[in-house]
Amino acid sequence: MERFLVTIYTWLVGSVLGLVTGLFIAALMLFGGRPLQLLLRVFIELVRGTPFLVILFLVYYGGPSFGVRLGAITAGVLCIAFYSSVYFAEIFS
């Protein structure tokens, strides 16, 4: 039962952070200038075209190469937030 609750916690916190970040990205897309909109569009398409597991591996295993050591749950929350934020930005804009 404990593992299930950790999974739900990771998903819930990551999704809420992604929702807030996606709303911020959508606001920048709507109210930013044309160059910012194009830059955000490229960012969104790049992230949407990358599999989630690749991003998770890059953050968890590649992070220590840059001096960033994250725990498994922290890496999971941040990756879910990062990955879901672009989808929420698409929904809001």
C-alpha cells in the first residue's frame, strides 16, 4: 500500500506543478511577442516529441554529470511536472 501512495503522491504533485507551469507558458504564448511565441512553440514541440522515459533517464542518470543529484521521487515529480506542463500549455492556449 505504501508504494501505491508514493506513486499517487508523485503523480499528484507533479501534475499540479505541471498545471501551474503550463498556465504560465500559455500566458506567455498569448501575451508574449512573436519571437517568444515561436520559441515557446519550438520548446513545446520538442518536449512533446521526446518520450517521457528519455527525459526521466536524462534527469535521473544524466543529472549527476552536471552536479545535480536528485532522489528518485524528486526526479519523478520534476519530470512529470516538466512533461505535463507543455500538454497543459496546449490545452490552455
